[in-house]
Amino acid sequence: MIDAGRLAAVMRKELIQFLRDRLMLFLIVYLYTVEILMCTYALSFDVRHLPTVVADFDRSAASRLLAERFRSSGYFDVNHQTTRDVEIAGLLNRGKALAALVIPPEFSRRLAAGTPVSVQLLLDGSNANTASVAQGYAQRIVQAYALERFQASVPEPPVLPVEHRPRIWYNSELKYAYFMVLSMIALAGMMVGVITTAAGIVREKESGTIEQMLVTPVRPAELLVAKMLPMLLVGLLALVPSLLIAAWVGVPMRGSLALFFLFSAVFLVSSMGIGILVATFADTLQQALLMSFFALFPVLFLSGTLVPVESMPVGFQYLAELSPLTHYMEAILGIFLKGVGMEVLWHSFAVIVLIAAVLLAGGILHLRRRMH
């Protein structure tokens, strides 16, 4: 049974001790601000200004117009022009160009005659993701150019039997920065919860103050609650600057802000549960940090922040379900971008609460065993 007076006294001591730790406070603020900004602008799967060489063997108005379409798209920067195959290969080998557009001779003549003609796009596939994205951009540019030429050459273009009308929901401009900001907020919460909790408990082990606590009437549950609440409070307050960054980047907030903080609170508790488990096994701060990273990496990789969970092998998809970060990501994407509420996100909420309860129960039982 938790004694309220005893808990309040220990909590006051923990809060004062936590606020005195300027390095830990700096780490929390850094993770929620600087790291989010750096990752949002540095880590992007969008491809812009890809250095490109154009080999225009036709040198006609039609070929120059196609090259200009690539240049003005913003995806390709035409930095080089040549008609020598050796030079194209050299630019690609040296990394001076990552794409090469090759327009064949008689390009304009065959267009005027209505004869199909192919243009070649050479891509540096050493970065498969960049090459794949650039291929899609180039395909759209060429298709738009071909359709425009076709419509101009036929007085009454035939009506296509099937018309493709794509419409993107929730992120119509397909801005990857939205996903990056939200995933960085989730990752920051995970790291803050695990590392600060583990480091806080282990540091007391090293200084010997945990032994002084053991001879007091404080119960393990009271000790853990007293340690968690100040960190939870600071973790929730640290979300405020990250929300300002999200608003500055333009991430829409279509759902409930209160629901976001509710999800963030239970998620922080679950990540603290991981930190408590780590602290009960570690005897030194170095061990705690190493074990924290050992626990964090699989949780981060399996959370869907790097690749969709659905694209993982089936066994890893089941493991991803055990990660609170997976469900927190689903929740904040739903709250921010889709504007859904608890009627949709109740499953994610229930799973995070269940994971937090299991982790805390495991931490309390193991700490009690260590205390006896």
C-alpha cells in the first residue's frame, strides 16, 4: 500500500535532485528541439536537385523542351551537357552526376512523324532509394511531355476508357517532413524515458544513496513512482517546444491536443518501464547506457519509423507489436494528420497501457528482489 505522505516526501526529493541535474535537462531539451530540427531537414527521402547530365544527340527544339522540363521540375539539376558516351560514364563514375538523360538522334523527326521514340535515363543505383524515387519523377515528366505532344498533334484527342485520378489523403503534398517531425518526437520520448530513468537509478546505486533509501520505510513501488513522476512532468513539458517546431514546419494538428498529451504520458511511462528494467540489471552508469542502447535499437528499428512495419518479415511484424513506439507512432500520426480520436485509437492506447503495466510490474518485482 502506497503511503501518500511518504510518497510526497520522496517525490519532492527526486524532483529537486532531477532539476539540479543540468546535463540531464540539457539532454532532454536537446532531444526535443535540436535533434528534431536536424533530422527533419537533414534526413529526407525526398529527392531534389539531383545532379544530371543531358546527352542531347538531336539538338532540336523538341529535345531542348524535354530537357528543360527536367531542369524546371526542381528534381533534376542539369549541370552537364555532352554527346560523348565516355564523358557520361565518367560523370556517373565520379559521382558528378547521379542521372543521365539521353535523347537519341532523330527524336524530333520521329515525334513529328508520329513514330514512337524512346529516351534513355541512366541512374546511379548505388543509392537504391534515390534512384527509385528519381525514376518515378523522370517517368512522370516524360509521360506528361508525351501526353502534351499527343494532344497537340491530334485535333480531337480520343477519350481514354479509364481515367486515372489519384488523390492523396492526410498529406496531399506528400511532405516527408511531416512524418519525420512526428517520428523524431516519438523517438525523443523513447530515448528520454529509457535513458534518463536508467541513468537516474543507477547513478544512485553508484553514489550509495540507493542503499540509504533501502533502510527507510520506502517501498519499491513508492520509490519508482517518486522517480518517475518528475521525469514524466519534465518529459511532457519538453513536448511543448517540439510542438512549436512541428507547427513551424507546417505539420497540421487536426486532432485533439489533449489526446496527444494523454498518449504521450502513457508512452513515456512505458519507456520509463524499460529504463527501470535496465537499471535493475545494471550496476554502473556505463552498463546502464550500454544496455539502454541495446534495448533501444531493436525497438526503434521495429517501430515503423524507418520502414513500414508491413514490409518487414512476418516474424518481425509480431515483434513490432510488442514495441510501445510502434503504437505511439500510429497514434500521433492519426491525431496530427488524420484527426482521429479515441474511437479509432483505443486499440493503440490499450496496448501501450498494457505494455507499460507489464514493464513496471517487472521492474518493481525485480527491484524488490534486489532490495531483499
